[in-house]
Amino acid sequence: MTTTINFEFRNQILATHNGTTLSYCYQCGTCSGGCPSAQVTDGVYNPRKIIIQSLLGLQDKLIEKKTPNVWLCATCQKCVEQCPQDVELTEVFTLLKNMSVARGLAPKAFYSQGKTIFAEGKAIPLQAAIARRRAQLGIPEAVKPAVAEVQAIIKFTKLDQKLETVPKEEPVSKEKVANKEEGG
Amino acid sequence: MATATSSSEKMLFPGCVIQNRLPYIEAASRKALTKLGYKLIDMEGASCCPDPIGMQGLDQKTWLAMGARNLTIAETAKKSIISLCNGCTETLRSVNYFLNHNLHLYKDVNEILKSIGKEYHGTVDVQHVVAAIYYEIGPEKLRANVQKPLTRLKIATHHGCHFNRPTHIIDPEGKLGPWDNPTMMDEMLDALGATVIDYDERYLCCGYGITLAESGPTEKLDAIKFKSLIEAGADYLCVACPSCYLQLEGVQRILRKNNVIEKDIPVLYFTELLALALGFGAEEIGLNFHAVKPKEIIDQFK
């Protein structure tokens, strides 16, 4: 298997406000040692590896092949708290996730949440049954979000166009296969 | 009755999940906060915070701009915000952190907001309801205001990762306790008369953040958590976040089916237990709407 180094990808990460701490990493592995997601995937999900691959510019592994799969991060922020070098790992992960979205490579649930927020202004829109329950509980009517303003923001950042890249099939990650083989 | 301090007039940010899916948690929060002397004002036009995992994962700048728009509502009203959700608190505090520490982002976001006639200044403070009650009322005043103590209830707590992490954003002054050991809810539940249960896995993540991608790893995490809870003798789990609530309540059906756990651990949000101790009835705050019903609590606090 060939490994492609994408310098542009690497530089893009390092140049962004949330990627500047990346180069502090000395690969001690404290992040992976404390990571709950690594714990339950037998280390297949591995934050230390995501960081070194980001630093090396291995875009195909991180974005296309999802090895390791950055979307398995629980965002519990334990690694950020424990890192002796103050690498803001989850900020780097955010950047990798944002890069995946435009390529149609994020998990489907993210695209659906984005579309719901675009249409309704809320990740979870109000339903008639809940409106009745609110009245029954004696609390005020739910605040109505300013949907037009939300849509203007999402159009401004062009996220609406990225949301249209939603994959038809859920991309299968190696972790997923590994989990199935284990029967978990 | 304990009265909150001079800044007791607050804007309430319930968040999508509580407002539109778990309104009983909003009811308990409104009732308890009002009884403690807070005056709550709705944030007209507020949208999704938006979700620090979902929307931030999609596009960080959109996430910041939408969050900043929500903050401008409170800026205009010159009021600070009480949030009922760890995720919303994280988002809104992150907006303040990122935009106040990075002039480029501040300008970018304000350029976006200009297109809808708004401007972000960074003048509004955002507190989680648990932190607000702890700072502004405190365990001792709560103790003095208990009408129906939570006697004999064995309750363990799960503050949730985003309650205080990342600490440089959520808790820069270090007031919420060590990053891996917040105990605010434990201290306040003790003051309300509960038997607070310590357990090994109290800081283990609920795993909700992974479920948007896959559910397998999360179920394994929660199996570890619930085994630890049961071993320690907890009967109830008190949470501070609606995502943790949904995850830790919902996963129990699966864990029971797979014979990982043999008993239910009803999950309660902190203000539900607070409202009960302040004298509200279980029905009044909608405890019967829980998926895993706290039957004995419902009987004890009629």
C-alpha cells in the first residue's frame, strides 16, 4: 500500500488557528492511553496516530480511508486535558471533520442534523405533541427560532452546498468491520 | 427562601433537546429556579446553540457564527445566560473564548452577522444551571431551604465531560473543580438530603458523541459505567446534560437485553431532584414522562 504525503493538506492544518498546536506533539501517547474510545475499540481508534498522520500530511488515510476514524472521537476532551504539550487535539479533529464534510465523507447523521438546522433553526424541531406537553406542564410556549437568519448564516458560509454532498451509502470504516468481527 | 443575588434576572437557554424533547426537565428547572429567586427571561428568536459535536463537526465557522448570533440576543438585553445543557454551555462559552482570543475570527464572524444586521461584542456571561446555583446559592443555603429531603435515595452523579471541559474554555478560573473531578452536584445533593454514592467510573464519558457515527463503542462504554454504578450500590443517576440523559437512559434497554445489567437505574436531571427537595410534586414536574421511570421517587414525592 502506498502512502501519499499531501503537503498542502498538512500546511492547511498547521496554518489554521486550531492546528497551530499540532507541531508541539512528541508522540508520548498519553492521549491514546486515556481515551475512552480507544479503550472500547481495542486501540483501533487512536488519537496519537491521528495527530502524527496530520503532521505528516497523510490525507488519504485520515479523510478517505478513515484509519483511524476521527469520527469515533467522543469529544470528551480528556486528551486535551492530559496532553503534556498542550496540543489541542479535538481542535485538530474538528478541522479534519470539516475537511471530510465537503467531500461527502462524514457520517450521514451529521448531514441530516445540518439539514434539519437549516430547515428548522433547531437540531430537534418542536412537534405538536411536545407543544401540548409543555402546556400540560405549565411552561411557556417554546421560543421560535429566527429561521431566516439561521439560513442566511449557513448560506454565507456555504455550508448549505456542502450538505448536498451527503453520501448515498454510509461510508464503512475499518473500525466498523473490526467491531463486527469481534461480535461487538 | 434563598434568594439569588442581585444578578438574579437571567436569560434562559434551554437548548433544543430539553425544549423540544424533554420539556419536563425545563419545567423542573423553571420551577426550581423561580422558587430560588431567579427571574427567567426567554431568548426570543434563539436558534440551536448549535450542537458542539454536530454543527462544529460540519463547519466550525458556521457553528461560531450561529452561536454568536444567539449571544447577541442576550447582549441586546444586557443579561447573562443560564443554560440547561452541557453542550449549549460549551458552544456559547466557546464562542466567547474563540472570538475574544482571535481577532481574525472575531472579524470573520462579525462580517457574517452584519449580513443579518447583528453585531457580536462579547459582553455576555454564560453559566450552566448547576454551576450558577452552586455559585449563587450554594449548598448551605440549599440545605436551609429543603422542604422534602431526598432521604434514603442512593444517588450517584455524572456531571458529563462538557460540564467543565475543555477547562481553558469552560472553566478558566478553575471554579468548577479539578478537570476530572467536579463534585458540585454531589455536594448539593448531599445538602438536599440524598445519600450520595461514589463509584469508580464516575468520570467515564457517556459516549453520546460517538453515536452519531457508530453505536457499538458507546454501548461498551456504558456497560462499563453501569456495572460500576450497580457495584457501588447506586439506585439513581443524576446528570447535568440532556445528551447524557438520553444516552444513559436509552442505553439501558439494550444493556438489559444483553444481560449486562439486571436492574434499572432511573436517570434524573439535577433540577428535577432539586425541585422535589424544594417541595414540588413528582407529577407537577412530569417525572412520569421518563422512559426509565423512577417509580419509588414518584410514590415518595406525590
